[in-house]
Amino acid sequence: MPSIDNLTPSSSLMLVRDSCDGIQVFMMKRAQKSNFGGIWVFPGGIIENQDKEIAEKDFCKGLTESDAKGILNNDNESLHYWIASLRETFEESGALIANREDNSVFVPTDDELGTLEKLRNDLLNGNISFMSILIQLNLKIDLSRLIYVSHWITPNVETKRYTTRFFLTSLNEDMALRHDGIEGTDSNWFGINNLLKDYENGKVSLIMPTIKNLESITNFANTDELMSAKKSINPKDIPAIEPKFFIENGKWRGLLPGEDGYEDH
């Protein structure tokens, strides 16, 4: 496994749902002035101190720190990757994956929608914390709904380098998602194969980890089948992937571990 020293830990979450045209995935377009500006990505971001506080004050359920370390090979930030992915997903899409006090899945009622929208706006404006929203709504985020699916490390040609854990969850509840207008300037649900075709035809911009993660969730009949297949994978068999990019014959070329020439660069 490549060294992750001095890399910034971050998380990303693939939200998928069933539709009459097959499985769809939620994507957002990054603002031009942000990292990966103009690129379509999954919701996500870096681990923050508040993620540690959420863990310490027991505002999450479904996974223990010991469980998380077992899955992520004792990474010091283990549990916080799960928490950060759900916090960032709420900030960037409005999807709040949590349970009520009676352990039922949180789907906002008509009366709660306005309150939730106001709380999200207050959060985006820096007036409140994510944990304060959980307190007000009497919720705990549900980490058990996430499946760990991949680990990508930013190549060393980049100035900012991340060690990013990717997760997957199905979101078939009736939730209207919307980009935040700050880090994301557009968003939509896409058919996975259609999105990959749009990339090949130059209609959308994607980066390698996004492409490979999308390719890994194609050809499933529905989200139940997809989630079951991903859950059956032993986390120990999920490698850390660090692409290598270099200039060859005047053009940038990228290689993944196992490809010819990777070890020579």
C-alpha cells in the first residue's frame, strides 16, 4: 500500500437509486474556483474536527470505531471517514441519511422540509454546525447504510494530495436533492452508462477515480443487487490505488497499479 503520510484524509459517497431506466447515481458539478473546478463528482470532502466530535458525542450509529478500524486496516481516522461522507453529503446535496429516535429511517415530512432547508442554509452560511442540526431534529446519522468500496490516493503530480475513501449507499426514499450553490453549481441524477457515454463523447468532465468507481457499479439490475454484491467484498481485498501520471511523447499519460510501465515511474 502506498504511504499515506502527509496526505489529507477525505471521503466521497456514491448515492444510487432505482428508476424505470435502471440504477441512477447522483452527481454534482464543482464550482470553477474550487478543487476540480467544472468536474462532475460525487458529494464529499475532507475530514474535519467536527467529525471527531460527532463520534465522541455519539451522534452516529451502526458502526463502532473498532469495526471501522478493522475495515480500514487501523487507519487512525477510520470512523471519521464514514461520518465525514454523510456530513459532506448533506452539505452538498441536502440528503440527510439518519435515523429518528425510534430507529426509523429519517424521511422529512412536509412540515419538516422547510425547517430542514433553513437549517441547511444556516449550516452553509456558517451559522450552525452539522451536529446542532442532528440535536435539533433528534437524529443520529446511520453509518450502517454505507458500504466501503474503494480507496484512491491523489497522484504525486498534484500539489494537494488526498487519501480518499469512497462509499456507496442506496437512496430510494423520496428526497429532493439540490447542490449547495457554493461548491456545487449543478447537480442531477444520471443513468450510469449514459453518464460514462457522455464522458466518452466529451459532454461531461470526469476524473479517473470517478470513472473507475462508476464502472464498478454498472451492469446491476437494481440497487439491492448492487448493494449485496458490494457488501460481499472483503474490505481487505480493496487496495489503495495511486495513479501515476507522466509526460510521454509530449502528452500526459496515466497508469494504474498493475498496468505495464507503472513500476517504472
